[in-house]
Amino acid sequence: MSATKLNTYAATPSTTRGKAVQLGGDPKKQVFLYCSGSNVFIRNVNDPLKVDIFYEHSTTTTIARLSPSGYYCASGDIAGNVKIWDMVNAEHIIKIELKILSGPILDLQWSDDSKRIVAVGEGKERFGAVFMFDSGSSVGEISGHSKPILACDFKQTRPYRIATCSEDSFVNWFEGPPFKYKKSMKDHSKFVNCVRFSPDGNKMISVGSDQKGFLFDGKEGNPIGKLSDSNGHTGGIYSVAWSPDSKQVLTASADKTLKLWNAESGDCVKTFSMSENPTIDHQMLGCMWQDEVLAVALSGDIYYLDLESPNKPKRVIKGHNKFITALGFDKSQNVLFSGSYDNQILVWNVSNGMCTGFEGKGHTNQVNRLLFQGDNLVSSAMDDTIRITNKNTKQYTESISLESTLSDIAVGQKDQSLIVASLVDGVVVIRNGKVAQKTATSYATSAVALSMDEVQVAVAGKDNLIRLHELSGSSLKETAVLKGHRGNVTRLVYSPDGRFLASADTNREILVWDLSKNQVAIEGWVFHTSRVNDIAWSPDSLHLVSGSLDGSVYVWSVEKKDQRVTIRDAHRGGVNCVVWLDNNVVASAGQDCCIKTWNVTHV
């Protein structure tokens, strides 16, 4: 057996209210880059499913920029490290790693010859540095600021210039190489969030939290104009981008709009709104102008702007930017449902990678389980509620509140009024959206499953035991205890043909139980190196897939017990959930906030 990756349904940019999101592009204008978690994402502008990920940072990434040559990428993180890595090979071999600052790298830029880099951010001894990309040797000094530097830019035409902007409200000007401080411009009254030279090098613009934008000569840094106050932003401006012809600029603001400006007159040409009823999530934190014009909102959503229709974007790319903690597949619509640490539930079109969300007030804490019951999605979360939501309308409605911490749920397919939930102190049978009966337990539960004929309920406890119960009406009667695990059981799943019960635990082990004998049928599946977070049966009951905290996905064969498929580093940081799309395709999701699909070839 073997496995090959099919698609990656990528994370969206990490965002923080009040801080800019920096997007990077490539010289051919085919891809764009952003940071999410500890990873750097490289995405095709036209095809959301064409995704590449750089995983080698050990802490949260903040910025990534491709060199003008396109051969290398430089990325920074919150620890002050800059890694320069190869873009030609799929392995993204690191050329050099440098400790530039003692705090986060907030922005960096390449010179036009792809030899020099300026990096800025927070630190104790300094707030920025300019250095050679291949050796890290200094080619000047970034000085003159008294507070963290929020952004920088490298003029792409000679004579070379560097501009920086800071929380101290100053824009500083550097000439070189070697680069030396030349002067400061104090036009802003609050944080200056972004500075950018025009592509032709003739102008430079700065924008800030004072809702202002100022234009400067690109050679000497002399003031030549400002963005008009008429029809200006009513919130801080976090990002600015030049049009390719250097005649217009685009600004992104906390007032939930983007504005297009004439760079000669400073007049506002158009105002872009991403929603008829904008919320705080529509605050705009970043923008980039290539062949497509892109913008990032506080929600992490990526908007493709239509320059001819400012009230409606061409496309919106959604995704998670927090850990994915639940996954489900709806075969009838060929869509994946995913839930995350930040209580979001999203729906993914498997074919094209486009994503939509739910509307209304949903869960208020981490989503732990997503199951289907007829036309409904049944979800459970750490807010101790179960929600029954129509999967077609995607409008949150019915919620079932439980009295204690919820560990897992199972749903009936024959009887679509039936839900079984395991709580920290018992097992609850729910019918028609209401608690019908609660059975107290002397142990803390960790997982629950409902047999295919819906007459047996398996309950796992944190005492490493699995207890089988007969379900009669809404009553549970214990009939057997399965002993074999040496760690807390994390997941229970009945095989579709009803013959087996599979269980996984925190001690890396997966067991398959023969239900006709209530005995272990398969053991020895202990190849994960950390706790197993999830398991799922293939529709034909011949294979089992598992995902673990070790970041790996394994596919196991019931008939050929000693054969397995190993997908290492499927999700750096850990695999939280797995599901089968059919007998040959598996989907997994995890700590990297991504969903990946894999084609499994069976021998």
C-alpha cells in the first residue's frame, strides 16, 4: 500500500486586531505568500488548491518575502529569526538562518538584485538590520527610532534607499550602501504602520493610525503631497500598495474599507466595502497589488477586489487560522465540514477548494465533533452544547445544553431522532433534541460510539476500559467490559459492516475488537510515537485510518494486518482528525490549520 497527497485546503493568514498583515508576492505575479501559525503559505493566485507550505520555523511566523529573482524566500518569526530558503526545490532547503533581533520580525524587504535584505521589528539593542542574504554580514545600520519599527521598504531602483516607519510616529530615511541614517520625517501624529516605494522608484508613501497618508520623493525623501482628507478613512490605515504603473495606491483600514487613490493628486477614486453589513471581522489589515488585487480582513479572509465593482469582491477565500479539531465528510454533496479551536465551522468544496461558513450564533468554544444525521449536521463543542444545524441552509438554530463537560457524541442513522453523548459523569440519550435519560457513571468518560444496528452503545472511560451497553428505548444496560488498553481511550468507532469496534488510546495503541466474541481481533498496531487522536473506518470496513499527535497518518489493513501506509509529517504539530471520502481517499486535519487529502493505493 502507498499514499500520495491530492490537495491541501490551506489555512488563512493569522491576524491580530490593530496590527497589519503583510502579504508577499512573486516577480511573475503567480503566487502570494502569508504567515499562519508557525508556517509560511505559498498559494497560487488563480487556483486556491495549489498550495505549498514551509514548515521549518519552530515558533510563530510573522513575515515572508520572495526575492526578486524568485529563487529564494526570506521569512521571519516572533523570536527574531530570519530563515532564507530555496524556492526551486520542493524540500525548501534552508540556505542560512540568522538571529537578527531579540523580538519579533515585523517586516523585511529584498533589494532588486536579490542580494541584500532589510529586516525590522522589536528588540532590545536595535529595531532593524540590513545585511547580505548569503552571509548575514552587515551592509549598514538601521537606527534613529526610539520604538519598534513596524514596516520597511527597499527602493527597487538605483540609487538605493530604505524607508522605515515606527510606533514613535517617525518615518526614517536611509541611503547607501552601506546604509546610513539620513533623516526623519515627522508628519504622522500616531503609529506609522506602513511605508512603500512605488515600483518605478519615483515616490514613497507612508500611512498610519492617524488615518493619514503622506507622499515623498523617492530619491531624496522630500514631501510632495498627501492623501486627501476629503472622503478619507475614518479608522487607522494599516497597509498600502502601489499599482504596477505607479499611478495609484490602495489603502486598507480599520474602518472596514479599502480606498483607491490617485497618486498625483491624492484624491480618493473609489471606496471598496467587503460586506453590506460589515462587522469587526471586516476590518482590513493588509493589501497587495499584483495582476489581482488582494486584501486581508481581521477574520483572516482573503478578498480578491474587483476594481470595476467596489461593492462586491470577485472572490473570497476562507479558511481556518486556528487548529482544526473536528472533521466530517458529506458524500451527498461532496463537501468537507471542519470545526476549529476558535469555534468556527466551515464547509469545503472538495473539487475546487472554495469554502463557506455558517451564519448566526454558533458554538462559543472549541468544536470537538462533527457528525451527519439526515439533512442535519450534529456538532459538539467544549461549550457543553450539541447543535443540530441544517447542513443545506447553514443557519445555526437548535442547541442542546448539557449540565456537565461533554467528551463525545454518536448519532443514529436509522433513528434520526437519536443522539448519544458521553459526559464527564455519565452518558446521556437524547431524542428529538431533548435529553431523554441520563445514566450516571462511576468513571470519567472519554469516548462513545453507537453500533450500526443502533442497539449497542460503547463507552470508553479514563480508566482505560471500554464498556458495552444494550440500548433499549432510552435506557442503557451494561453487558460487557473490554480490557486491553494501557492508556486512556481517545476514540471508538464501529465498522460499517458491524463486525468490529476499533479503539485508540493515549499510549499510541490501536485495537480492533471482534464483536461476536467481545475479544481483541487485531493488536500490535503501535507504530505511532504519540497519542492517537482519531481513527476512522473505510466504507468497505477493510481499512482503518489513524491520526496522531506525532503528526503522522497511518492506514491499516484488516485483512493484511502487518501491512500499513505511513504518511509522516502529514500535519506538523499533530493530526487531530481523519475521515474517509471513499475507499481510496482519506482527509486529515490538524495543528497546521489545514485539511489535506490523500489517495491510498491498496495492494
